[in-house]
Amino acid sequence: MTATASAKISKAPRPSERGPILTRTRNLKMARSAHAYVRGSTVKFYEWLEASGGKLPKGPPIWICGDCHLGNMGPLADAKGRVDIQIRDLDQTVIGNPAHDLIRLGLSLASAARGSDLPGVITARMLEGLVEGYEAALAEDFEAKSRHPPMIGAVLGEASKRTWKHLAAERLNGVKPEIPIGKRFWPVNRTERRALEELCLSQPIRDLVTGLKSRDRKAEIRLLDAAYWMKGCSSLGRMRYAVLLEVNGDGAPEICFLDLKEAVKAAAPRDPKAVMPRDNAERIVAGALALSPNLGQRMAACRLLGKSVIIRELMPQDMKIELIGLTPDEAMASAQSLARVVGDAHGRQMDDATRLSWLNDLARNRSGLLDAPSWLWSSVVELTAAHEAAYLEHCRRHALGLDL
């Protein structure tokens, strides 16, 4: 170990010191912009839903994302490396009302529009585009590959060209199979290391990593490195680890980068009659398989240190969509395109009769001035106002006097 590496490890927080640092980091991330606050304040959205009473339509009970904002959507590779834009984070997935996903996406789009200094009329047009794209996905062949506007298509094209070297350059010390201890990755203690070694040699992990890329089912699997991972925003504070595995089967050894994340109880409202897995990790995997097959194929539910965890192998093609500095045309096209992604995720769970009934419900309650349901517009307006006030108060409490 070099002197520099040793110094970084000595400065990294101990497990008992992680909590306050993670809380402070989450608060500062949420203070960077109103859009960042919307992404990180999931619970506030659920509080509004609970208080909204019967103002929203009761859509068919299906698996929903539960936290359907822009940061949770982007290119995802399936088990064979094929890439499509799908929902990336299913921590809050439940069987619930699909209208909740539409409102959450509408709020996120409105926040992105304000961040791009676009006038309010563009937000209204974005919500029209959201409904148009969502309805088109339900009415057409929802399994067909969606066409995306240039801005999002460019992200998808970039993702499709990425290789392991890109992932290694972003997350590791180049292609060297070592997790760099520092700002994002912290050392694990002996108990954590031992538990991770045992888990990574278990049958569920073997099935996961050998099931991808047609790897040898009898391959030798060895843990190379592990670290605590400071990642995310609203999820900061939960147990999370990064793990490097070597899979040595037929041909040259391969390196797997695994993301292990604690699964907690969903705060998203669920259908009271819904039957879902009691284990939170199993719930998330089930929701992912229904909503985002590319991701669900690469996930497993396990137990680690007495807690439920979800495990996925990271792929170089996995990326976020960042809508920054939008023009009016880009904003409206992006809203329509991303709504189609949500429509595909919802629609593949419905039969023809259910889709038609839900489309008829969406067609109601529209004024002559806005081609979107009045409940969607009023919900986004109320939520935008509430989040704007809460964001300013959050900044006063957590970031006043700090250079962000």
C-alpha cells in the first residue's frame, strides 16, 4: 500500500462515524438546486399524496415506480448488453395507482423547466407532452422500441458505445481491480468484509453473476475488493457497498462490479388489496422485473448483516439522463419521450381491456385550454409551490453561509 493510499484510509470515517456525514451530505446535495431538492424529498411528495384525498383518479393497481423523477430514468443494459431507456431506481416500487407516477414525473419535469429558466407556458406544454407520450405508449404496441428525440437519443447512443474501460475510469483506479478509498468509497471493517465474502460466495450471487453475459456457470468466483459506498441522495444513510468480484471460467477472467444496497420499507402509497413480497429486497426485484426488465434481470435479493439488500451488477451502459439548459422544443420533446418510457412500463402489465379503461379515465377532466387532465395540472402546481417553499427553508436550515 502506498503512503498516499494509507493516508486516505486513515482519514476515511469509521463505520460508527458514517451516519452524521451521510446526513450532512444528503442535506447539502438537496440544497444545490430546487430540482435537486425535488429529487431528494420523496417523503414530502408522499405526504402530499396522503393529503390529496379523492382528487386523483383510481388507476388500475399495477407495479409503479413510486419515485418516478428524471434522475431515476436512463439507459440500462439487459443481461446480454442490449440497451434501452427504462426506470433505474425501484426502491419505492409498490403495487399502486399509476397516476402517482405521472404526477411525480410531472413535478420533476416542471422543476427541470424552472431550472432551465423556461416560462410557465412551457411547463404547461410539457405536461401536455407527458400525457400525449404516455397515452401513445398505452394505445400502441408498448413492446415496440421507442423513438427518442435527439437530446435523449444522444444519451442512449453514448451509452450503447460504452465499455468496461469507461466504467473503470469513472469508478475505479483505471482498469486496476481496486476500489479507490477516498471521498466516495470508505474502508470496511473486518465484520463487514467477512459478511461480504460469505455473501459473494453464496448461490444467489453465483446465479446472478454467471447468468449475465453467458458466463460459465461453474466459474470460480473470488472477492477482490470491497468498500462502503457513499452514493445517492434520499437513500444516503442506508447500508451500501461496492464489491469487485473476479469470475474465472472459460477464457480470460472477468471483473464484476456489484452494487449492494439496503432495502427498506417503501413509503409510497400502495393498493390496500395488493399482494406483494413481505421482504423489501424481494419487493424491489419483483417491481423491477415488471417495470424495468433490463434492470430486473440483473438483480438479486439477499440478506447481509441481518438486513435485506438488493444486489445488481453495474454495467458500463447504465447512465442517468440530465436535462439541463433545455430549449422549449427540447423540453417538450423530452417530456413526451420519457412519458412513453413510463407508459411502456405500466402498459406491459395491463391487458387490452384494462389499458382501454385507463385511457378513457385519462381522457376525462380536460379543459379547452390545456390538453392534459385538470387533476394532473393542479397537482403539479400545488406540489411545485409546496416544494419551492420547502426548498428555501431547507437551504436556510442546512446550507446558509456555505459555498455550494
